Amino acid sequence: MEKIIFASDLHGAREDAARLITWFTLEKADRIVLLGDILYHGARNPLPPDYSPRETIAILEPYADRILCVRGNCDSDVDKMVLPFPVFDYAVIAIEDRFIHLTHGDKYGEDAPPPMKKGDILMSGHTHVAKLSVKEDYVYMNPGSVGIPKEKTPPSYILFDGKTFHLKSLLNGQAYDTFAL
């Protein structure tokens, strides 16, 4: 099974995007799944101190063939044109006997999941709050925000090693929550 890094809400934060790629390399991951809000910081969010959409694109570009991306509420049609990889509205990854449903979280999220089979995983961003939560019928995962984390959560990502999801700090790579299949 491939190693996958899930991340969300970069919001054009150049240094955090570079840090994500560093962990992608150090973790020896095969793919990156981006859950939206890649370039623009959004009208409700503060401007990241290292805000540079062009440099963020340049950091991600060498990995374009390994990136799967879903669209966030701050991703515009122009963003889709300048990013070197496709940006989908919704995606699904099949693992063993379940699906990982990939969405940004502004339409489908923890409190409003899409139709899913019992045991499926819903992976979304949008809230900027990292979370792993086992629900009655599904598992909810949110890697938090790479660029503008909220509610005192660190900038973070989720590493899936084929058996376990590890919620990790982008600052030091330390896992602070896990979910095993």
C-alpha cells in the first residue's frame, strides 16, 4: 500500500508549503492529497506572514504527478488554471473494504456527511482544526490547516502508512493522534 499525506488549507503560505514537502520527502510518502484552499487566504482569514501564491505553486509543481486535489471554498477558477495539477470537486480513494471520501468540508463535513457505507472515512479540511473522530457510522478525519491553523491546533497533516492514519505536527513531525484500520 502506498503512503499518502493528507493536508489542507495551505492558503498560499509559502514556508508551510515547503515544510509540507519536506515531510513528504522525509516520510517517504508516495502521494499527497490536498483538501482545498491552496492559494488564496480567503476574506475571513488573516494574511499568512509568508503569503506568496506564486512561490507556493513553484514549491508544489515538481510533485504535480503525485498530487490529488479537491477544491476548497477559497479556490477560484483562476487558481484551477494556474495550479499544475487538476482540482476536483470531490474524490474517493478505495482502501480495502471502505472508501475515503475526499472533500473540502464546506459542503460535506463532520456534521453533514455525504451518503457513505458504514465504516467509510470522511476526510475534509475547511475548519482549520485537526481532528480524528470515530462516529457511529463513519470515521471523520481533518488534517487541520498547513497555513492558518485555528483553535490552538498546530499546523498539521495526516500520514496514512497503509494501516494507520497518523495526525502529525507540521512543525516537528510528531504524531499526536492515530486511527488504525
